[in-house]
Amino acid sequence: MIKEKPLIGVVDYQAGNLRSVQKALEKFGAQVVVSSEKQQLLNADAIVFPGQGACDSSMQNLKKKSLDDLLIRLINDQVPFLGVCLGLQLLLENSEEGVEDCLGVIEGNVKKFPPGLKIPHMGWNQVEWKIDHPVFKNIPNYQNFYFVHSYYADLVDESLIAGVTQYGHKFSSAVCFDNVIATQFHPEKSGIWGLQIYNNFIEFVIGV
């Protein structure tokens, strides 16, 4: 039984918007440890994997401390997991942004937006929900969230796509399966509806 104030581990791999994610989680009553230490993350009730930066340097930082293997283990062990922005992209197999293999938790590749679009895709854009999931409850369809990215996740199994966004073409802006939830947008930068996602995630961890 998870306590009412769950301990959430925020993965520090030198690529995340860590402080604002920590504050958002604490706002809704979670205890938060921001860490790159395996044991501290293993002790957490749930994991948040935020990120902004480059694929190759981020994967290299994860591998230096064997955090890549740890994250795969935690996901396989059904630990509640929330990925944000690069934290979504790195769940896939590889990325056009670099040469390093990603975590390979989700079958698919990370692709660059096609020529002709302003890159990065930055600012507010709508999300159309495709899957009814507890972490997205009480959030209206076509609500605006804040994006900043030049690449997007192209999944093989489209049944995992929880939300889509239009930018040149429709791309997967939210993904979920089993214990894993991930968003291309930044909930911590997305006002009340983004913060609602963190609140919902904490409730999901507790089992409300």
C-alpha cells in the first residue's frame, strides 16, 4: 500500500528541467528526491523522467551510471513512470538526432519534423486525447499545452498513443501503456491543466 505522500524519484541525468518538475510534484503533496543514484531511485514509489537536451549526450549520461538499465528494470517491474519531453523520446529505440541507441522500451523511432516547418516547435498547441487514462482525467479535449522540441516520437504500435497534436502533420504528444505515461509537452510549463497531470499522476501512484 503506497502512503498518501508517495516518494517520487526524479531522474537527474543532466538534461532535465528538474526544479520546476520537483516543485510541481511537491505542490500536490508528494515527497520528491532528485537523484542520479540507483539506490535512491529504487527506493522511490514512482519515477519521473524529465528532459530537455540532446539524445546522444543524455543517453551517455544515463549509461555512465547504469541508469539506462535501471529505468528499463523499473518499468518492467511495473513501477509508475512518467516521462516528459526528451523523457518520452528516449523510451523509443533510436533517434534521428544522434547515433546512440535509446532505451528501447517502446518500438519506434524519433524523427525530425519535416522541412518547411519552423523548428523547434515551440509554444502552446492543442492535444487531442485518444485514450482515457487516469493521469489525463478531468482534462478537456483540445486543451493547450506547452511544447519545445525539434523531434517527435513515431511509434510502431499506434494503440499506445494517448494524445496527438497537429504541427505540419499529427504526431504523438502523449503515450501510455501499463505503468508508463509520457508526454511530449511540458506539464510543468502548461498552467493549471499541466499541473493537473502531476496531481493525477500522484493519485495514480497512490491508487486513488
